[in-house]
Amino acid sequence: MSRYDRWNKGDRFPRRTETHGGEERKPVHRENEPSPVNGRCSNTCPFFWCTKRAYQVRRDPKTGRKFVFCTWIGDECIGASCQYATCKMNYLLPDGTCGYVKQKTQSVAEDKEIFEDLVKEDLDSKMKDVISKKLGKKKLDDLI
């Protein structure tokens, strides 16, 4: 038995892949998403990174609330306003807001504009049909 095998217990204790009903259990895979608070970058976000590596997630013993502790200053982390705060996905903007939120709101606004344009074009084609019925196709071509 090698030194590596002594610590590798993967084969000795296989993970259960069946549920009680005998069905195959599928692993849950979740993509990490930024979790800003009120549009600002939060230090509990999975992409928040401290370049000093002084970042520790702790629990308050009285309330059980999770908070981020900075070991460099010995107090609670101030988040995006710290000069050593960065984002692994480069979403952190200089004013402390999350670029992911801005990107999402812009894409939603663009989608609304595109939808409104499509509705407007559809109305224009309907109006052309009504005018062509009333005036005739030759006069419609002259108007356009």
C-alpha cells in the first residue's frame, strides 16, 4: 500500500448513487451567480476576492449570521469599498456597484425596445393592409 493509497479512501467507501426508491441519483450542479445587495457588490458573493487573502467567512455565535472577517485589520470586512477588493469575474466597478446587475438591466431594456419595434412594425403592416383595401394597391404604392 503506497502512501497515497493510505489517504485515498475513495474506493473503500463508495458514494451511494441510488435513492430509497431504487432510482439513480443525479448530482446537482449549480452555476455560481453574482449575489449583489441593492446593486452593490457584496462580500458574501462567490466571486468576491481579497487580494491580501485576508478573507474569512465566519458565523456570529449569538445570532448565527454569516459575516466576512478581515484578518488583516482584525474586524469585519468593508466589502467593495476596500482597496484590496476585486471580483473574480471582473464585475466589480470602481464605484462599488456590480457590473452583472447593470449588464442584466441593459439587456432587459434592449429586449423591451426590440419587442416594441416589432409590435410597431406589425401595426404598420396592418395599417398598410387596411389602406390598400380602402384605396387600392396602386395608390398605396404611390404613397409609399
